[in-house]
Amino acid sequence: MNHQKHRGRSNTEPSRNRPREAMGEPRYQDLIRSLNHLFLETERDTEALTAAQRQRVIEEIKVLMNQHGVTIEDLSD
């Protein structure tokens, strides 16, 4: 019976802590564009979610007003 322990990474794998090359301007600009795109998408998603939530609340208010016989004029008092 051979009871060898598994050691994970082999010694031939490159180290994750090795020094990296400096990032060039084109790569930097590409990363910035990607981040800006991600932020815009997130903002649009948040706006769409907020609009959908607002619409659900409005519908709920309309139902409650109808159930209780409340009118717009009643709210202005």
C-alpha cells in the first residue's frame, strides 16, 4: 500500500507572487473603459429596478385607495 499525501501544486508551477511587468498605457486605458462600462451598466440596472419598484408601489396604493374609497381630493385635505 502506498500512502503518499497529495501536495497540491507541483514545484514546476510558476509562483503567484512573482513580480509582474509594468502595465502599459493601452492596457490601463482598456481597464478603465471596462470599469466605466461596468459602472454604467450597474447604474442602468439600479435605475430600472427603482422604476419597477416605484410602479409596483403606485399600483399597490391605487388598489388600497380603491378598497377604502379614498380619492385624490381626500389626500389634499
